[in-house]
Amino acid sequence: MKNIGQIMKQAQRMQETITELQANLDITEITGASGGGAVKVTLTGKGTAKSVKIDPSLADPEDVEVLEDLIVAAVNDARCCIEEKIKKEMSKVPGGLELPPGMSLPF
């Protein structure tokens, strides 16, 4: 069994990695798309909208509902991409933390 000092050092490194990943979410931009790329929405890793791009051919005043639906779908696509990226990055965090048998995170 590892001593508590080694476990605490590993936990501190893990916390530093998590803090770094959270900071990177502010500068990470993810784009979601719908309508075959006709509508694109870019969000930060924390979900803040940065931009919306719409193919001008979709701007039909007689059919606003389709455009609204495509915007919602693009936002949802971007959010799914963010969640996948976060899961991927977070899966790297606990890899180096060797806990004694029977212990798990969170404590």
C-alpha cells in the first residue's frame, strides 16, 4: 500500500491537471453544424456562443421555422461535441492516480 504522502502528491497533480483542463475550456472553440453545414454554431468549451454562420439561401422569410430548427440543431451538435471533448480529456486525469484497494474517487 502506498503511503498517504504519495497519494496526496498524486491527488495534487490530478487537481492541477483538472484546473488546467478547465482553463483550456475558455479558449477552446467547437463548431456544430446542421443542414449539411448550412448552419454552423461555434461555442466555447464552456458553452458560450461565439458565432453563428447561416448560408444565405436559408434566409427565406416565408419559412423561418426551418432556419430556427437548424440553429437549434447546430447548437445541440456543438454542445454534444463539447461534452465528448470534456469526457475525452477528463479520462486522462485519473490514469496516474494509484489508489489503495477499496478506495475510489471521490473520497
